[in-house]
Amino acid sequence: MKITYKGDYALKAVLDLSLNYGNVVTAHELAARAQVPVKFLEQVLLDLKRGGFVESRRGKVGGYMLAKSPKEINVGDVVRFIDGPIEPIACIGKDYSGCTDLYKCVFRHIWQDVGRATSNIVDNITFEDLVTQVQRSKETAVYQI
């Protein structure tokens, strides 16, 4: 699994929209907070819209918002939609037939375990979980002089 810049920006956009759940956020606001180029982020947001993760609103108070609750979106869903399969190598897929050593390969089981472990992590972290983490980190970042 490799997370591209596009995948990273998609995750940041969904997190920001999760932090602002129920509100419309402009692409410029998202880009500024995530420190990403607006034009590229707009392309990412269009992809996320096609994937059913975000909705857009037109007009003077237009922008983007989540299409569903942050508790219904997990990190794995976004990663797979933007960057493709989680598996570290193609041969661990059930329908893979590109290798003659497939059934005697000692590495295949290792990669299957890596794929399962990775999926188990990213599929069990929702954006609601991440919002909670962000809020907790803000609470503990209180400085006194």
C-alpha cells in the first residue's frame, strides 16, 4: 500500500470536514487549514464527491460537507477509493494468476498477513475516532506561564 499525495489530501479533507460536520466549508478554507494547493484539492474533492464521501453546495454560501456521518466513514474506505487496494503486493489477491510459483511461494503468506494487519487497522479507524483524537490533543495542549 502506498498513500499518494492525492490520498493524503483526501484524508486531510475528510478529517477537516469531519471536524466541521454539519457545516459547509469552502475549498479555500480546507486548503488553508490543510496547507494544500487549492486547485489540486478541488480535484480531490470532486473525486470524494463521486465516491459518495462529500456533497457540494453551490452559491454564495457554497462549499463542501460530508455526505454521511464521520462514524460511517473509515480510513480504509477513503484510501481504497483514492489510491486503490491496501494489499502490499498483487499476488495476495484471490483471483491473481500472474505467477507460476504462487502456491509454493513462502513470501505470499507473509504479504497476506501484512495485508490483513493493515486492513484491520485502517478499516477500524473511523473519522469520528480521529475527531475525538484531535479534540483530546487540543485539550491537553494548554500552556501556562
